[in-house]
Amino acid sequence: MPKENRRIVFTPSEVHRALLEYTAKHNRPIADGDVDSLLFDPSEDPALVLMLHRKDGQIEHHSFRLAELGAAIITFCRSHKVPLPHKGKKSLIKVEDSVGIALGHEWEIP
């Protein structure tokens, strides 16, 4: 059985942009600004804590569950033409100080 394994790594600002777009669509907008820190641990709940330095100088934090972050990342990929397989396993992974998505697919050969 041939297998494909790959990963896509996002910068903290790309994760922020994905969450900006996702929360705006779900009537839960978060602030725009610079990412101060991003704490991600897929085994925790919430899985992601995002600290933002807003344009007005205030710092705010937002917490996201793993399912919310996954939906935001997948929606971001589709919106920005980052190819994702329809089939196969997708999982969020910690990559250094940011977020990645691991993709795995197996083909059955008759």
C-alpha cells in the first residue's frame, strides 16, 4: 500500500489570520494586531492560547479548543488554495513555536 505523509507549518501570524477569518464568520471577532505569543499544545483544552498586542497598545488573549483551531486552519487552507487531500488523516501538530497540520493518506491497490 503506497503511503503519503506530509506536513504544512504555519507561522504565528498565519495562525492569527486563520483565526481572524474564522471568528469573523462565526460572529466572534478577535482583534487585529501583532502576535505577542502563541501557546499550542494539542493535548490540552484549550489547545491554543493566543496573546495579541492590539493596535491600541492593549494586550488581550484568546483561547481556542482543538476543534475550533482545526476548523480555522482547514478553512484558511481552502480559502487560500493550499491543497489538502479530501481523504486521509489530518491532525494538528506542534512545530517549534507554532502550529502545523500533518496529513497522511494510504492508497489501496487491488
